[in-house]
Amino acid sequence: MALSVLSGTLLALQIHWGAFLLVLLLLSLYLRKMPYSILILSILFVVISYFNTHLQQNHQKSVLSPQHEPAFFKVSIDDIPSIDGSSLISLARIEDETVLIKYSFSSEEEKKKFKEMKPGYVCKVKGELTEPKPNKNPNLFDYKDYLYRQGIYWFLEVQAFEGCEDFSTWKHFLTQLRFKGLKRIEQNFPPSTVGITQALLFGETGEMNKDTMKSFRELGVVHLLAISGLHVGLLFAFLHYFLLKMGITREASSWIGIVFLLCYIVLTGGSPSVVRASSMLIVLILSKKARGKLSVLESLSIVFLFIVIYEPFLVFNVGFQLSFIVSFSLVISSASILQASSTFKQMFTVTMVAQLSSFPVVIYHFYEFSLIGFLTNLLYVPLFSILILPMAIAVYLLTFIVSSGWSMAIYQILLESIQWLSNTISSFPFSALVMGRPAFLFLLGYLILIYFVFVGIEKRKYLSGGLLFFFAVLHLFLNNFHAYGEIVFIDVGQGDATLIDLPYNRGTYLIDAGGEVQFPIEKWEEKNDRFSVGEDIVVPFLKSKGITSIDTLILTHGDLDHIGGAQAVLEEVEVREILISPGSSEKIEVEEIIKTAKKKRIPVKEAMFQTHWRGGKAGLHIVSPLDDVYEGNNDSIVLYGEIGAKKWLFTGDMEEDGERQFIQTFDLPVDVLKVGHHGSNTSTTEEFLNETNPSVAVISAGESNRFGHPHPEVVERLKTRGLTIYNTAMNGAITYRFWDKKGTFSAHLP
């Protein structure tokens, strides 16, 4: 029945996956020779879930409308506000519709005042409703889609809070308990332990150190920071034991336990893993009370069935996917796990099952898989289960009674040691294998082969394991030796980053790496989770393509919007050489990149006209600068070459003087022009366009950027000549994919 509900839901949301699951369902019913009554019931559940999902989709509509100017709103704060640096973000309700409010503090005193804001506050605010922006690069996380699936369609950009009052009701009681619990940890625990403790006890990762979260993810143990079935089971067992010792009957203890589990779902923010584990436990307890004989697998299926019917869009949530897939795999493998002759072998089997079953989900969403995750899980799972989690609970409870003293000191040393160990291990080379986002057929292949691996393990036939290995090798091979090539103008906002990936691994080049201009800020304005173009856009995009090495990183000149993301690229991707404009090393930002390159033994070369480099074999030539005196934009490294039967000119931030020197020195026809300096009116002159005569223009600029790029005069100049114009500000990433001498342009946002 659970599979039937999933089939119907996906038929409504993603027809190819829905069709595959429906075929799998019918095949399973046929091979298991199920009676017609079961077949009819299964089809009925498919139909019900299909129409239920369509019905819920049709109700996904906003009752609010955008304002042409700031207006006053009455908002009800129903969640715990997130305060990071100078920003406040919180879910709120306007006219029974959920919105996401954003507000920037004007002073540290105002920030301190807002830290006391809690669920139940009703505020009058002045602000403007804006639509969330869609993801503008292939494969990357789509925040707008994520919010849509939760019924959130608007940001409320708050300009001023006119006044707030506390209108807390019984509905806010549990959320306020969660708020107080998080505050207690923040106030009583050392800063280095706050993030992990909040994650373990309340499922809140907002205070997690970014480097720690990254290292846990690379080690394949980030799931330990999400409250799992083990957490829930331990807490329930502790409560049940405590109640029995107090003389409360088993019957009453069970009912109190059920109430606790329902409350705990709210206390931990309703994360999918907690909902699953708590609901399963409640179903099993109620089944026992009704003298039923529900198995763990049946309780898992019942919980899954009801959750998906109630909230179909949860099937896209990565936490939901991992929680149910891993739990399902462990349940059906329980016989093999229990047959293991020792505790170590049981742990070994559990880890293997969890790693294998999560593999397709992990590489689809995160593009890489931890090679040492198997070993780290063998160490971290018992460490967290037996020592860290019980100690976190004990130390937290002690803060209500006495000063935690020596116990807090031990706890701090333990967590700091684990964070140090995690950062150290994750820095080892080859700790993770970048797989890229698999296409539908590859993902399907992984799911089928992993199923046969589990069957083979039960029958002690391991041929399927070898097939899975060779399938993964084929996946990696095709990532590197694909028959097509791509040129991608990555949308990095107000900046430049262009990927050239040639067919059959003949060359991979990155021209600039984007970046953001940093302005001086005070200590209280610093964010724990600071956005970085390199870490959050360029590197994930490269990994999603399965790219693990760059032959040449070309940094056209020293401006931050071109080189700011280079440090992240150097840390995460193998770079074989770096080209910089002559004299640009005098800039502090370029100097820092050179220092990092020296540590990693990456050669850094100054490049100008007639410089020979790797790309020369691919037909890419450096045509500027013409001298070794660095004068900023006009000394950008400019590349010219024929790729995919088109002649390309990548101009960096070259301006009018540089263009004049170019047309005086060269007579080169151009098909595709990367418009200079983001479309500034200091570039792309009539004389330059007359000389080069391109048919396609690509502008890399940020949406609503403060420089007004591209300039209307430049756009009009290009339109008058009949050019096809692509602009990352409007179209997102621009991709030219080619096979031999045929190619096609496509925009991520048409």
C-alpha cells in the first residue's frame, strides 16, 4: 500500500519516476501471486494518491498580492526567528498565509532586543512583498521550489517594526519550550559546543560551525547531527524506565510516552527523521495495546503511507528520503544483521546497509560520496550513541539543577576533540569521491543494482557487488570522457565565471571564479553562515558536473568579482595551473591566491599575448594584454578560439582602450562575444562591434546590481545589430553544448 501511494504521488509530480514505481508495483504483485483483492486495493491507492496530490497542487495558491510600494502588515510570528549577523529571518503568517520575513538590524542594541522575540508575537510592520528568486544554475538547490513545496510564496522585506505584542496561546507552548531550550544551551554551554548540542537535542543546526558541518558531510556522518530513531528510542527508553521506577504502571507509562513522542516532534522542529521514528514507535505501542501483531516493517509502511497522503511534497525532501530509505533497508536486512556472530560484525553490517542504501540519494543531492564514510561511521556511530548523546542529555539536565562544572569541561574537551579530528580526517586527499549528479537512467541503474547487492548478500553471492562497482566506474568514466563539450557562463551574480569543458577530456578550463565585494563590518554583523560565491555556487556546480580537476584556472584580472571564488576552487578542486595578468599579483587578493597555490604546489604564470599554455592545443589563444604593465580592467586576460564550430572571444573586463588596441592589432572574426565589463558603457563600442561582427552576445551581470549593468546604451547597440543576447541576470546560466561541429545554446531560465 505504501508503494502504491508513492507511485500515485510521483505520477502526479514526476511522471517518469511514478511510471517506474507503478511498473515495479505491478511486477511485484504478479511475481508474488497476490490475490485480486490486493491488486484492486493497490490500484485504488494509486488512484487516490494521484488525485489527492493533484488536489493539493491546485490548492497551492497565494491569497496575497505584491505591493507596488511598501505597505503595513500585521504578522504573527509562529516560529523561532533565526538571527545571524545583522539579519533576522522567520516564518510568519499574514491573513492565514505563511510568508518568510527578512529584516536587517541597524545596531547591536536592536539585535539584542530582537533576540527575545519568540513564537506568539504579533507585530505591525512596514515592508514589501517580493517573490523568492528561482535557482539560476543547473543542478543547484532551488530555494524558490523548496519554499513552494511548503506553501510559502513570498518574502516580506521588512523595513521597520512599528510595534510587537506577545499574544502567545496554548498553540505556541511547545514551540516556546523549544525556544527556551535552545536559549538555555546558548547561554550555559561553551560556544564550541552550542551547535552540536542544539542539533543533538533539538534538531537545530543554525548555530553549527560551517567548517564542522562541511567536515561531517565529507566524512559521511552528518546524519548523526539529525535526530534519528536511535535518539528517539534512547529518550523514550530513559523516560519509560524513569516512570516505572517512580511507581507508575506500565499502561500509564506507555500513554505518557505517546504524549511525550507527540510533543517531541514539535520540540525538535518536526524534522522528517523525528516524525518517522516517533510515529513508528507510537504505531507499535498502539498495536501492542490492541493486541495486534504489527511488524516494524508494517509500522514503517503505515507511517510512510499517511505522511505522503497528508503532505505529498515531502517526497522531495532529502531528509525524508534518507530517513525512510535507510530505515527500510535496515528493517529488511534485520535478519542478516542479527545473525552476525559478534557486536562488531553487527555494526559492520548496519554501516554497510546504511551506506549502500543512502548512496543514490547522497550523490543525487550532494554530488559526492564519502570514501571513508564506512570507517568513520564505525567509529562515530557508537561514539555518539553510547557517549556523546547521553552525555549531552545529562549535561543539559544538570544545568537545571547545579552548575555543570567538571562535567561541562569534559563534554567540551570531547566535542572539541571530535571537531578537530573531523576537520583533520576530511582534509585528507581522496576522502570523498565526486560522482556528479547522475542522470535518470544512471540513478535507476544504481537503485536496481543495490537491490540485487542486498539479495546477493543474503544468498552469499557477491557478483552483484562487482557489477555495482563497474557501473560506478562507468559513471565516473563518462563524467570525464563524454562525447559532448560544454561552455557554461555560470550565473555568479555580479561577476564572471565561465567553464569550458571539452569532449573526451581534452581540456577543462575555468575563466574567473566569481566573487563578492567585501565591505568593512563590525563584529556583531558577522554571520556564522556567510554566503560565498565560490563555496555556494562555483564549487557545487563543478561537482554536480562530476568535474574534479581544472587544467587551467584563468584569473583575467584582480577584481574581487572575478577572483573572489578562486580560494574555494583551489581548496575543493584539483587545479593544474593558474594564469594571471602580468602585474596583478601586486593586488592583495591575488597575492593570497598565489600563497594558497604555492602551498598546493600549483604553478602560477603571468600570461599575455603570445604566451603558450595548455589551452593552445585546444585552439584557445591569449590575445591580451599586449604588455606587462598592469592597469586594471584593460589588462584583463582575453581569450580567443574556435570551439564547437564557433569563434569565441572572452573579454574579461576589457574596456574601450583595450578594445581599440585589440582591433588595431588583430583582424579576428567573432561568432560569440562575452561582452566586456558586464555590459558597462565603458566597453563594447561601435568600432569594436563593427570589427568583430559577432552574432551572439553573452552578458554576465547580477540581477538589479547597483552598477546598472548592463547599460541600456550597450543593450540597444547590440539589439540594433540584430544580435542574439543572453544575460545571466535574466536567463541564469547560459550553456552552449556541442557535438563535433554542431552546438546549441540554452538558458537555464528561458
